[in-house]
Amino acid sequence: MNDRKKGGRPKLSAPEKRKFRIPVMVNEFEYEKILEKSKKTGFPISTYMRKISIKGELKMRDTSKQIKLLRIMYPIANNLNQLAMRLNKNKQLTSNEIDFLRSVIKDLTK
């Protein structure tokens, strides 16, 4: 009768559950430094502290600005790679391809 699915977050498996809390006391300076670093990485303080204590380092999350730049760069990189492969096969480039290379170099040197 009561076959409705419950909403909310799915239950974590036993290995995924976090059972232990480790209280850490810090002074105001330490707290500000930890908060600043966690914001730079894009992680909440608890995630930052857990990952940094286990791995010893953290890579920053990609920001939306970085993602936009990558979306612009991927097609350019793909075109450059294709041109490089063609040149490595001792084939000549067309005038359009040379113009493309010049525009990319010009854009990169701005």
C-alpha cells in the first residue's frame, strides 16, 4: 500500500559512511588560513581538511571561467594537432590553414 519512493539523498554503503568525528582546535589565524585555502579549492572546510590530511595536497576545482576557456581551447588544439600531423607526413598546408595558424599565434600573443 505504501510503495511510494522516499525522496532525499540515497543511503550510503557501510564503507562510505563516516562514523568518527575528530575535533581540532585552531586559533583565529589558523582558522582564517584554513578557510581561505578551502575556498580557493572550492571545497567545504571539512572536505578540505579530510582530503589534505590524507593526500597531503589538493588540486583546485575547475571554476566556470576555466571551463569556458577550455571549451574555447579544445577545438583550436584539435585543429593545431591535425595540422601538425599533416606536416609530419610531409604534406603542404593550404593558404587557409596557414592563415588559421597566423590568427592563432596572433591571438595567443595578445
